[in-house]
Amino acid sequence: MKLLLIHPPSREVYDKFERKQIDRMPIGLAYIAAVGEQKGWEVEIIDAEAMRYSLGDIEREISRLQPDVIGITCTTPLYPIAAKIAKIAKAINPQIKTILGGPHINAMPEDSLSKSPMVDIVVFGEGEATFSELLDYLKRGGMKPNIRGVGYHNNKAIVLNTPRSSIADLDSIPFPARHKFPIEKYYDPDRYNTPYTLMVTSRGCPYNCIFCGSSVTWGHHIRFRSADNVLNEIGEVINKFGIHNITFSDDTFTLGKKRVIDICKGIIERGYDIEFLCSSRINTIDEKRLEFLAEAGCKEISFGVESGDEEILKTISKHIDLNKVKPVFDMVKSFGIKVHSSYIIGNPGDTHETIEKTINFAIESGTDAAQFSISTPYPGTTLWNMALKRHKLKTLNFSEYKWYYSVVANLSEVSDEDLIDYQREAYRRFERSRNASVQNKPKTLQLKY
Ligand code: B12
Ligand code: SF4
């Protein structure tokens, strides 16, 4: 049985966006590919994004490969393209079973099916265990899977089975099937000189920021992989693929102090020569963690700050103390680690004044790099519910849900046009201020453990 997994071409959505694009391995699909291999399926991949494939190229590849099952991953802005790909597949061969999964499907399984008659099945929630069962079922030729975490068309109705509880032991999941992906194509030129890979060491986030869709897939209970399991994957990445650059895409990599230190100690003791980036929160980082992170090869840490106004931070449930931000950034930089921070323009209640405060805060914080997004209500988030309740959703064309130069629900006190101007202006002013600033010198490291 042949399984074809597809990462849709996001350039179709993001073309208008003038900033540099980075190619990243679709790590969720790589986990799903590993499940396919474990189940003995022949697995093929089309990373249409990395291969710069158009929909025409994808059509050609589907015809050539003639899979039994196609699985497509999608975030919200990629859902319309994912649905188009399912339609293309069905036109080539109606016997091909089309399955959608990914963050958008996790939030809107029923809607995704009802809008796309050419999608046979959706998988929602954490994918591995569900997909594993589903592959067995499809091998037996069934089309109405009574499997948790799955939805499907049943004549004119839609059946949505009960959700599946999360996988208790993350160490039991096979490593992502990186060997199936065009690994040499994943570049982040501003950060690394050679190809890099993503890696996930935990799932879930205990916080509850109103704009965030993480808990839609992973819930609020955080699960960690063991340090040993993570270290073995790092070893595989180095020894099997020759990759020495890793971006940890955990929501908050620095949660769980002992575990973070254990991972770093392991990297040092095993002599792994890597550079890595990770994420943190203002309240989950300290000197001890930084000592180990720096020694293990950490080059950059990203922080979500989101607003320079205390009241707005309360509104969006981002529980951080703005007074601590600059001291934390200074501390991180004193270890020779760069700081990246992100900000949202157009939060509920944002005014000209609070947006100005946010841009100025970013500039004065000393962050080395900044991301300014336009507030976007992703399905399943509290912000989405607020937008619905206040009748503020302007469109259900999901390709518009993309943070950049697009306002799909405005809950601020500022016009759409001004929000878009502020986003451009924020980048312009930030770049200008960085060009004028001087880099901090790293502190000498002395590790004791
Ligand atoms: C790192 C990250 C990125 C990175 C890299 C993503 C990558 N290449 O993997 C970058 C910076 C590129 C990025 C971009 C964007 N991101 Co992002 N990202 C994340 C983050 C923090 C981690 C992603 C990750 O590593 N996931 C781990 C893998 C294992 O999870 P997964 O992909 O969801 O896959 C699992 C299941 O969903 C399912 N599954 C997935 N695909 C499939 C396919 C099939 C067939 C099946 C059966 C199952 C299945 O099984 C997988 C294993 O359990 C998440 C938050 C989070 N913790 O999930 C946000 C998150 C996914 N991103 C989000 C958003 C909004 C975006 C952008 C749309 C923002 C923008 N710029 O406009 C873009 C979309 C880009 C695109 N091309 O789709 C939202 C998604 C919400 C939504 N409804 O779509 C999230 C949840 C964060 C948030 N703030 O809400 N992101
Ligand atoms: S934005 Fe970050 S801290 Fe807030 S809920 Fe999402 S993952 Fe957690």
C-alpha cells in the first residue's frame, strides 16, 4: 500500500509578503511519515513548499506516484490549498483516499469536511496513534472508520468520532522520518550557514494566551520527552544526516529546569557539535539555564512579549511583567545568546497609543530581532470566540489568516489600514534602530556541574 504525504505550497498564500522566506521541514508530517513506515506502508513525500512545486507539479506527481492514500497537512491559511489538492487527487483517481490533518483540522474538523466533499477523512488532535489505527483500517478496505480522533463523510452527513486522549509517553513515538524529506533544502540563512532541522521536545503549554492555537492540538497539560530520548534524536540528526543546526520548536523549550539542563549537559558530554535556537518565556529562564544553554550551543532564544502595554497584556492573558523583559534580555545577551521577540499589533483594545508603546518597547528592549504580527483570530482560540461574539469576523476565506498585511477581525480601536501601516512602520523603525545600535559582547562562560 502506498501513502503519499503532502505539504502544500505556502508561497501561493504568502507571495505578496515581502520578507525573506525560510524553508522549514513540516515536522508534523515527518512524524506521520514515521508512523506510515512503522506500519509497513510505502511512504512518499511531496514537500511542495521546499520543492517550489505549483499545483500543476503536484498533479503531475500524484499521477506518477499513484498512491492509495494521500495525507495533507495544513495550518489555517493553507486549508484552501490543501482542499484543492484533495480535489486534484480525486480527479486523477477517485479511488485515492484523501485525508487532511494539522492545526487547522484540529480546530475545525467538521467545517473542514463539510466544505470539502473531496476530502474523505479528517484526523484531528495529536496524529500518531490515530493515524496508526487508521492505516490498518484503510488497508482492510474500510471507508467509515470507527476510530477516535477521526471524522468522515457518510452519504450526506458528517460523522465526527470522539476525540482521542493524548499519548502519555512521548518517548514511545518514532523519530520524525527525516530521511523521506529533501533535508538539504531546509535553510534559515539569517541564522545558520548550513541546512538545519526542526525538533520538538515537549508538547503542550500550561499558559492560556487568548490568541494562541497551541492548546487546540496539545491541550494545556505539558508532556515532556525524556532528555535521553531527545539526545538520541540529536545524535541521529548529526550522524545520519550530517546536520548540526537545530531549531527547537517547542512552545516553551525552557520549561522544566532540570530537563533543560539535562539535555544541555547531555549535548556537552556526548560532544555533540551543534548550534541551536529555542523559545522561552520571561519567567522560565535564569542564569543557571543560560549557562548550560550557551555551553551546549544555543545561539538564539525567542520570547513572546506581544504588547508594550500592561492593560493589553492582561486583556490577552499574557502573564508577564514588562519590567522584567529588558533585564531578562540583557541577561540572555550577556551569555552571547541573541534575543528574538514577537509582538502583536491590533490586540483587542489596542489604540494608537498602545501600539506606539509596543513598537517603542520592542526598540528599547534591546532585542536583536523582532517579529510584528497583526492580531489574527485562529479557529479554536479565545480570540476567535471573541471575534465571533462581537460579529467582527470579516471573512472565512482562510487564506487571509496570515498575520501579515491582512486584517481578518479588528477588535482594536484603530482602523484596518492603520494596523497594516503600523506593521510596516514597526519593521522599518525597528530595522533603523538596530542598524544604529552596537552589539553586546558575550560573557566568558564558567560551567560547574
Ligand atoms: C514552529 C511553528 C511554526 C514554524 C515552523 C512550522 C513547521 N514547519 O513545522 C513557522 C515559523 C514556519 C510557523 C509558521 C506559521 N505558523 Co506556526 N507554529 C509553530 C509551533 C510553535 C510548533 C509547530 C510544531 O513544531 N509542531 C509539532 C508538530 C508535531 O505538530 P503538528 O504539525 O501540529 O502535527 C501534529 C498534528 O497536527 C497532526 N498532523 C499534522 N499534519 C498532519 C497530516 C495528516 C495527514 C495527519 C493524519 C495528521 C497530521 O499530527 C502531528 C503529530 O501529532 C506551533 C504551535 C504548536 N506547538 O503546535 C505554531 C502554530 C502551528 N503556528 C501557527 C500559525 C498561525 C502559523 C502561521 C499561519 C503564521 C503566519 N505567519 O501566518 C504560519 C503558517 C505557515 C505555513 N506554511 O503553514 C498556529 C496554527 C493555528 C492554525 N489554526 O493554523 C500555531 C498552533 C501557533 C499559534 N500561535 O496559534 N509556525
Ligand atoms: S503564546 Fe506561548 S505561552 Fe501563550 S499559550 Fe501559546 S504557547 Fe503558551
